[in-house]
Amino acid sequence: MRRGRGFSAAATTNTERRHWARLPLAIPVFVRGVNAQGREFLEFSTLLNESAGGVLLAIRKPLRRWSRVSLEIPSAPLLKNVTLPRTVRRLGARVLRITYVEGWNLCGLQFLRPLA
């Protein structure tokens, strides 16, 4: 990596770490997981940005790093006789990082399988 041409090492590293473009969409989501006491939980939260490889989740409940969660995107009921292309509503992910901001846990999640 060359230096001295207007690029900082941190900016270059952050750019290179992203495999997919992020979409800044606020999407409501149900988050299912297991807390530190081993009890299952369900919490309504918001995805703040999305990519094929993961999401940024804003959630009040504290999550543990490396824990796995299931994300379910709610949708309106569809008519039974309407055929639509296959869509994904339930996604498995694991927590890679957590930042606490003003009462919210901002969690960087990686999908267990990238979206195609």
C-alpha cells in the first residue's frame, strides 16, 4: 500500500474491508436470539443499513459479541393466488461488533449466508 498520496491507512483499510455496497434503508425487523441466561428473546428493532453480507442493527436489548440471531422482516399478508418471485424474510446472522449510542446498541451483523 502506498502512502503520501492523500490516502490515510485507516481510510484505505475501511474501504477495502467492505465487500458489498451498503443501502441506507431503515427497515423494521423482529430479532430472535438467546440471552446470556440462556432464555430466548424476541425484540422489535430497526435495521439502519443493509448489504448482501450483513446489516447494522439498532436494538435496545444488549447482545453478546459472536452470538447468533435470527432476523425476520415483517410483511403485509399476500393473497394466496398471487405468484411473486421468491423473497427472503428470515435471515440468520452473528454479531461482529457492538457500539452503545444514546440508549441503543448498534450491532454490526454478518449474515450466515450472504444474499445472492
